[in-house]
Amino acid sequence: MAELPRAEPPDRPYSTEDSMIVRIVMLRALAQLPPKQRAVIVLRYYEDLTEHETAKLLSCSIGTVKSQAHHALARLRVLAPELAPKFAEMEDLKGAHR
């Protein structure tokens, strides 16, 4: 995931350990998603593919990609509530750059 600028600096420096913890939590949460939802999240937010490209790769409609992403992000918020701000950033970023 790309770094996003913030209006205010964090309360403490962001460490490599923090990054590793976020990665582990994210991987564990992703592993609990159904395969299609996991694929949509990885293709859209990690591989930075468009909805059209993702739909083509997964042999489904753009609407399916949108709904799978929506449901997956909602599920990830439950599975890893500590990462909810990150999921909101992901949605905001993709919503602006479809």
C-alpha cells in the first residue's frame, strides 16, 4: 500500500516493527476472506488494477468486483478493527481513482 500524507504527524515515529505487525494482521485477516473477495482486494488494492482489469482477470462483471470489494472491506473491518482507518483510506483512494 502506498503512503498517504497526513495533516498531522503521528504521535510517535512509525517503526519497522509497526509495519510488520500491520502486515501480519492484514495477512491473517485476508486469509479469512472467501477466495473471490480476497482476490478482489489483492488485485484492486495491492496490484492497483482497475475494476475493469480485475473483472476481466476474474471472469466476472464490474458490478461483482464492486460488491465483492465492498463486502470484503466490511468483513476486514470486523476481522481487524485496528486497521479500520487503513481500510477507509483504501476505499477513499480507489473511489477517487476508478
